Amino acid sequence: MGQYEKVMLSKEEIGELKTLPGLDPKIDDHFVDLIQRALKGRVPVYFAAVPLALIVPFDIEYRPDLHPLGKQLIDEYTENWKKNEYSNIMVYPRGKWFICPDDYLVLFGAIKTSPSHIGCAIFGEYDNDDVELIKGPLPVTDVQKMFGVKE
């Protein structure tokens, strides 16, 4: 990796990457609102396979691939995808598209391997025949567990 030393991070540490300079995407206030309402059972959440071609990042200017640590983590997700070790992401619908407000490292790793679909927690109702519903709407207790909220 040239001048950078490879760093091994736990999942908890990966979740904190947004606090590192250069790895700080814009906050999607709409998604924050969707999460708050979903945790109270006021927004349905579905688990589905969403075509990769329909998923777009919320912050289109955010480039974790240009940061050494971000690139390393994207490469690791890419290798996981190649080994059929998949990671799911959270999205919400906007028309026929799905906005990825936070899981950029996973999304960038998927883009490099081009799977046809990605497992997604979809926050809100959607209308798209290309999405393969797996489960949902999820019980509010399952949504709370996704965020570590105790009943």
C-alpha cells in the first residue's frame, strides 16, 4: 500500500470512520427522519434484493475511495463480494431509484464487483417491479434490533 500501513478495524471502528478527516459524508436528514419514524413503527421497513443499477449514493461528492483507509476498506468489501460474503445496506426509495444514505463503503465495494442485486433494508413504501421482496414489512422489534435499540 505504499506509504500507508494496513490497519485492521473492528465493525464498531468501521462505523466510526465518518469522524475521520476525508471520510465524512453529508448527513441525510430525510433518512434520519425515516429511521426515527421506523423505530416507532410509523415507517415500514422491508428486506429485499435491489438491483445495483438502481442504487445511488445520497452524497454524490463523497469519495471514500480517494482516502487511503477508505480505499483499503472498499477493497476488503470487494474481496468479500468476490467470495460471496455479502453485506447488506440501508436505502430508501425516491421514485424508481433507491438512495443509499450511509453505507458507502459497502456500496463502493459492490460496484467494483457488479452483482446484479444487493440485499437492502428499504425504509418506506416502494413501487418497483425489479425489486425482489424477501421479507416485510419487518416487525418494529426487528427494526429496533438493527439499530441496537432495546425494547
